[in-house]
Amino acid sequence: MLFDCRGHEVTALNQNAVDHFDNTVSLFLAHSKKTPEALSLTLDTDPQMVIALVAKGFFYKMLAKITTDPIALEAVFKAKLSVRERGANHRERELLQALDDWCYGDMDKAISRLDNLLDVYPLDALTVKLNHACQFLRGKNHGMRASTTKILSAWNEGIRDYGFVLGCHCFGLEETGSYAEAEKTGKYGVELAPNDAWGTHAVGHVLEMSNRPTEGLAWLNQYQDEWEQCNNFSYHMHWHKALFHLELGQKEDVLKLYDSYIRKDHTDDFRDISNGVSLLYRLELEGVDVGNRWEEMATLSANHVNDHSLAFADAHYLLAILSSGNRNAADAFIDTMQQKSLGEGTSQQVFRDFGMPLAKAIHACKTGDDDKCVDHLLPVFDDLQQIGGSHAQRDVFHRLLIDATIRSGRHSTAKNLLSRRLEARPDNIWALQRMDKISGAGDVSSRDKVEMSA
């Protein structure tokens, strides 16, 4: 019998392979750029190691690209062959089945399976992070929080990677509005694991939602040497810095971050594109001329016309394409989105219920029909977390909707949305500026009356 660093039985060729995989998991938790190398070393040591093949499949599935889905499926097939030849334990079989569920369209079932595994194996750091990541992509804020809450009592400082688990818990607390507890938990986690970029960023989210931009910059700068060792997640950390600068009115600093870090490498990962798109749109709403920066975003986004794995990603792709003025490419993109929404599966349901209304709203907004934008987006606004991402990331669509209500003269609706925003974020400068702008607005329109009574 072979065991990992937390006492779980592992089916593997030798302990060397298990040790390599333990290192892979720790690097994965840290969002390290060395994770692929560590996984390759594991599979070089034992090409049939089931749990390593499953991890590879999940890693590629998370890229949300049609070109990487076959690699995830190949990992499933190889893992199943290994199970037939070598056997596997309960944990490995369930992880493999969760990957299989997701590859064949049922992400919700995959998440449920991962979450149930934590009831039996609360110290399984790989499953903790996979479950957290999948729930994040699926927009299950309360699920993220619940999944880490139920396992925390099993962990302590003497167990490897405890700080990273606290980082995940911090993020779930923040996304469900428990800011004080999240900040305390996250800072303790980062104290234990200074290289936990996710935990560092989770505390950054607390400071963003609490309208503390100066503290936010100081916090991120304090750990910058650590998180700059990450994979492309480091671009997202610079994105958070840019948000703080924008809140402080330091728009030139935002553009410098955009050019020097956030879009320095011109990658086409959906997370990197989302960073760039949402930041450019925020800048434009504040009257900043972003020059020709939309062209790169639009070109890369149009290349994803057949992916349609995540509605969150598609919304950013579409916003980029329309912001560059390419109506034909945008229409083609929406057509293929519509086709995707007709199938069966978790992502198809999300596209039908939320992705398509959001896409139509973005299209209407960018083609000058603010009334139609509001008509499409307002009915799904309260459940927009279903597309995935964080509050800070989805905020670009909240701003889009609020500004559309203002431009279309639907001031009572705008005031209602802004009031709700200010309840959650009392000192939010952006909301206060908008509220001041419409404070002397005229009578409630008939359309506003309908929306307010709905």
C-alpha cells in the first residue's frame, strides 16, 4: 500500500510517483507555473497513475476550450484503462467519475460527486481545490462556502497546505458577504502560506467590496514577489491592482498596468481576456480613450466562436467583439451561442437561462438600444452569478445595466439598482457618482412603474 502526505491510499507504481503527485497538488493550490512540469514528472514516473491522469483531465477541462476538451477525454480513457488493469480505490474511482460527468456535459453532477467525496475524505486537498474551482466556474457561491466549512474541523496547522484551504474558505466567505470573517480567515491563511495567490486575492476581494482601495493596493503589493511566481493568475492579480487604482481615479496607472502586465503577453486564455475586456469597458465608462486596445481583444475573442463552454467567458468575448465595432462577427458569435444553448447539459442550461439574455443585452447596449439592453438583462440580474466568476468580475455587467438604465431615462430603475448596490457597498464611489447624476431626475416613467412593482 502507498499513501500520500495526508494519509490517503494511492494506487501507483511506487512511492516516488506519489511524492511527485503530492508536489503537484501543492503547486496546483498555489497556482504555480511549475504545476504542469510537476504533473508531467509524475506521469513520467507512472504513466498509469489514475489520480494523476484525473488531475490532468480536470486541468485541461478548466481551460474551457474546444481544443483542450479532447485532451481531457483522453485522460478519462487512459484512467479507465488503468482502473481495469490495476484497480483503484473509492476516492480515485469517484474522482474519475466526476471528471467523466463533466466531460459528458453534467457539471452539476460532477460538483455533487466532488462535494460528497469531501464528506469521506475531508483532508483530500486535490478534491477541495477541484470542487472549489468547479463551483466557482458554476457560480455556486454558497456551495463554495459550505464545502470548506464542513471540512475545516479536520484541518490544523500541522497538516500540509492548510493555509491554502483557508484561502479557499476566505473566498467563499467573501462571495457570500461575510467580509469581516473572510478577511480574518484569509490573512491567517496567507500568514501560513505566503505563496497562496488565491488566498491573497480573496482578501483583495474583501478590500474591493469594502471600498478600501488604498489598503487593497498595500495588501497586494506586500505579497507581489510571491504571486508574481504564479501562472497566468498573476495577470489577474495585476487586474485587481488596476481596479483599486481606478477606484482612486488613477486612470493612467490603470493603463500602465494593462499594457505592462495584464495584457503584456497577448494570451488567449478566457480568464486573461476577461481581465482585459472588463478593464477596458470600465475605463470607457469613465470617459477614458483606450485607443486601439480593443482590436487585440476582439481578434482573440472571435477565435473562440466555437468554444461556448462558459457563459461567463462568452459574455466577455462578445463585449470585446462589439466594442471593436465588428457587428458581423458579433452576430455570428451569438448565432453559435444560440445553437449551443439548444443542447442538453449544465452549460447549455446556463446559456439558455442566463448566457443568452446577457448576450442580447450586451449586443443591444453596444448597438445603441439601451431600452432593449435593460429589457434583456434586468429579469436575470439577481441571478447573474449563475454564469460563474466573482462579484468583482461580474460587476462589469452590473455597471453596463445601470448605465443603460440611466441613458435610457429609466431613472427610478437606476435608483433602485444603485440603492441596492449602496446597501452592500455604502461608500462605493462609482455608485455614489451615478446616484448624484440622477438625483434630480424627473417623474417615474410607466416602464419604471412596471419594473418597480414586478
